[in-house]
Amino acid sequence: MPDLSVKLLGITLDNPVIPASGTFGYGREFAALYDIDILGTFSFKGTTLQPRLGNPLPRIAEAPSGMLNAVGLQNPGVDKVISEELPNLAKLFHKPVMANVSGFSVEEYAETCRRLDGCEQVGWLEVNISCPNVHHGGMSFGTDPAQAAAVTKAVKAVTTKPVIMKLSPNVTDIAAIAKACADAGADGVSLINTLMGMRIDLTRRRPVIANVTGGLSGPAVFPVALRMVYQVARAVDIPVIGMGGVSSAEDVIEMMLAGATAVEVGAANLADPFACKKIIEELPAVMDRYRIDRLTDIIGGAS
């Protein structure tokens, strides 16, 4: 039987498949469909210091081989996540979970992570630096190495848990951002977040999404994501989690060959709620087909 297990920053995962933040909620809806304990782990819904209602509707649009979203980090805020969502989650998922954190200032990132640091079930903090920095004209933290490093340092100063910086692909040199995070103390990086895009309604002659632009995800972005994972894995000496358009067991193998230790699955969960379950079930046969005995043996193997 092929060995699907991987180790992510000191914690062993039964397999490398991780539903991505924003596509799996807090697990409740999916737990009603199948036993989510089969997952390696999952990254729960992006959490901010204060509650957020998100962007105005409409905030989802279809695109060729993918979708656009501008949900706007709708979430109940970190205190309610800690007091309500995590206790409920503990009844459904019996492994360490990944907490996805967003913020609009360095101080906000740090405080949210500080509060989550005391939560036993949180195994890792995944820090999304694609958010606009309200103190610097709205420029995303993830587009500037210095700001990415500043968030990394601030979060590392307040937590004992492994910190994974989630990188934006909307940059010229994503390896430079990854290096800045690694040099500032990041334990790992995850990539890619969504690519910016838009659609226009031909009848109304107006953008489809109320926010005008949204993040493109789905199979259309997979080759871009794979290229960036490959580049970053060769630029830093910390674990990389690959994501972006992953929708099959073969895609997981490709991401790991590019250098990913684990792989997140995003938009595929919205198209098929059983996507991650199917990928996990199909991995042994795909490994046999390509003569892979242990997944850990192929990480970064496409050199």
C-alpha cells in the first residue's frame, strides 16, 4: 500500500490534501456529507480581528475554467471563532486544523494570531498577506517584501505555533516575497492565492462583480500556480504548500514534484463538495501508476 503521509512543520498528516481557506467554511457543511477526518487537515475560513460582512453582492462570477470571487473576508471575527466555531469544529474534526488569518494592519494581524495561539486544536497559522494595508494607501502586504517581512516578524513575536505565510501571485517576483518572509522567520509559505481578474456583463455594460474585480481561481490558474511553487521551492529552505487550480490526484502529484510538501484544494470544493474525498481515494492508484511508494520521496523531484 503506498504511503500517503507527509510531515508539515512537525505535524504528521495522513495525506497531503488540505481544503483551502474560504472553500470549506468551518467544516460543518462538508461533515454532513462525509467523514472529514480523512483529510490531511483543512484551512478554515479567513478570520479577522473584528467581524466582517464582506463585499456587496454580486460577488461571484463564472469564468472559463474557473471562477471569480470578491467575497471580502466575511467572517464572525476571531473571538466568535474561538468561542463558537472551534468548539463545534472539535466535534467534527479530530486533528489539528489550520487557522487562516487576515488583517488590514500589522497590529491587527499580530493580535488575531495572538488570540488564536492559545487554541489547542489550531496546529498552524496561515497568514494571508493579500489584504490591503490601510496605513499604506491600500497596497497589499503581499506585494512588497518589506511589508511581508513586517507582518511575518510581528506574528512570529506573539505565537508559538508554526507560521505559514500565504503569498499573493499578483507580483513580479514571488520568490523575492517568499525570501523576505523566510528571512523574517516564517516557518513555511503557501501559494498561490487568487489572480486578479474581472468580467463585464454585455447587456448592462457594467462589471459583473459589484467590487469590479475579483480573484480568479480554478483549473485556469493551475499552470501559473505550478510555476510559482516551483520557483519558490527553489528559493527558500522552508516547506511550501502548493495550491491554485488543483482538482485531481494527478494535480497533487505535480504540485509535490514542483516542491510542495502539502497541497491545498480550493475552487474544486465549490464545484464538487466531494472533491477532496475523491482526490484522497484516487491517490493510491495514481501513485501505483507512476511507481511512487511514498509521497515524501517525490517532493521537489522535478528538478
